Amino acid sequence: TQMNNFPAGQRQVPASFSIGNKAYIATGRNVSNIFQNDLWEYDPSIDAWTQMANLPGIARSQPFAFSIDTLGYVGGGFDQSLNGLNDFYEYDPATDSWAPIADYAGTARFQATAFSIENLGYVGTGYDGNYLKDMFAYDPLTNTWIQRASYSGDKLINAFSFSIDGRAYLGGGMN
């Protein structure tokens, strides 16, 4: 079923996450290659998009995102000058506000994958000038990143990932 079009025009490589029954699209770059720091909320119950508070960090492309409980997290990617980023931000839809959190503990990267399991967010693989397979977990209770076991397959960029019932699944991508 065709739903309401994204109102901000064509968008390449943004971050996305969902909280409850709403989806969020953040950052990326438009067809003119202008990097963005906006955030949009989609409510499927009324088929409507609403622009929310902008990400306070640098406009970016190819960031990574996940959600834990009622909060969304966006970080990483690269800026308009193609510099890698490792800053990270927490979004609270109840107050439509962002707060900086601990920087991503891995190298500044883009084309990474992210997911959450229970109360931890995970970011791994990607590209920092080299293909990567490391994995870090974010604990919002302690505001810390913890290195976890690396992905057991080949080093990857642009992999997909998702979690179901306390397990993560990661695949695809390029080596």
C-alpha cells in the first residue's frame, strides 16, 4: 500500500529507528548532496509525517541508529568534508529533545550496522578507511560503550541487521 510520501524530498543514506508505533528518519543527504541534520517522525495510524527537533550535532551522511525502550540514538557517519564522526546523541520523543551521550568507542566510521537487544544498543562493522568487523555495545544506564566480540564473518560495510527475541541477525553487506 502506498503511504504518504516523505515530505523532505529524496533522501540518501539517513539513519532510522522506531519507538513504539512510530518511525523516525534522521540526517542523510538530499539529491543536491547537501548534508542534513533534521529528524522526521512517521505515524502510520494517521499516515502523517511531522518534522521534529534537529539533531544538534554536525549535519551528516551514513550515520547509524538504534532505539532502546522509549529513546532513539543516532551518531557516527561523516560530515560534508568527508570527515568521520563518532559523536552520539539520544532523542526523547516525549520532550522532542536531543542530548549528547558518550562518543562511540570505536573508530569514527560510516556504513556501519546497528541494532538493540534488551537494554543495550550495538554498533559494528563499517568503514573508517578500512573495512571493519568490530562490535561495541552502548549501555544507557552507565553512558558507556563496551567492546564485544567482533562479528565472526568477513569485514563488512552496509550490512543489514535486526533483532528478534533477544537475538541479533546480521548479514549482507559488502567486503
